Amino acid sequence: MDYLTVVSKLRTNKLYLFSLHDIQVLFPDENLKTLKNNLTHWISKGRFARLKRDVYELKDISVELPDLYVGNKLYEPSYISLETALSMYSIIPDIAAGVTSVTTKPTRKFSNKYGVFLYRTCRPQAFTGYRLALYEGYKVYIADKEKAVVDFLYYRLRNQRSIDFDEERLNKVILKKIKWKKALRYAGLFNKKVIEAVNKCKRYILC
């Protein structure tokens, strides 16, 4: 496995950010220790950069990577949700200060040249309700509207006892069109408090 072959395969697959697992998939016949040693050698030579453990970046790339794509690749498995997704759907008026995601891994925060990336942990059974979407030419996992709302309510309740929907400035016009039965199914993956919050949100939006 030589450097030029690795770079060619990474570029062909648009893996400008890649994990050790990605390299294993591209080169299944290579020994894991050899892969790690080669990556370490190429990083020391300045050919790749390490963003975090087992996540690497192609140097001197001529494309601008969107922050949502970076968010997906930086901490896997994860999907874009919460404030970032709600802002994209125009459900909240504010633009999120960082890229917010949900993961089954521990809660983490990363900062690098691409921005700030926040990951909130959830139980495995609630890690659903997302889809693969095309964002600025890249495939990105993002929550659907209903799951983004439920995720948002769940983490709000973890930080406070109740939710003031007027303060949240939710877009009633858009929320009136979402599938509330679907949202309630997602809420049931968390707990009764989230189900109650979704029902309160629904009453607030439809009143």
C-alpha cells in the first residue's frame, strides 16, 4: 500500500476526512498494524493531518468541506440534529453557534479549523429518525423534522424542569405541518416526560 494509491482512492470516494475504519474498508487485505504505521509515518511527513484519534484529513485539498459533513465524520456514529437541524428547517430563527449532533457515544465537544462541534449522547434505541441527505454536494446524516424536535425537547428537559415555548420562538407555520404521531413515536423511545413535552408542544403550536 503506497501513499499515492491511498490518496487516489480517498479522493475517488470523496473521503477528504477519513477514519481508520475507512482505510480498512478501502484496503481490506492490509494488516491493521501496517495501516496504522503507514498513517503515522505519513502524518509525520505532513502528508495527512490528524483531527482527532483515528480521524484524519487529506492535506492540500482543493475543496471546501461543509461543516455538517465534518460533523458526521468527526465522531461516528452521529447525525445532525438539535439546534443545527431546527435552524436548517427554519423551525427556530437562530443559527446554531456550532454544529450540534446526537450520538450513542459519550457527550463530547471538539473545536478545529472547521468550527465547533457538539455531540449529545442518547440511548441506542433512540438513535433513529435520521436520513442520508445531500448537503453542499456531500452525503450527510441529518434528523428528520420530527426527530429534531423531539431531540431538542428531550435535551431541554434534561437541563430544566419545564419548557417555555414562547421563549423558544418556534415557527408555528412549519410545525403545524409535521407528523405529530411520528413525533410521539420518537418521544416514546425516551420517556414519559418527553411524550408529555411533545403533546404540550403540539397544543401550543395548534392553538
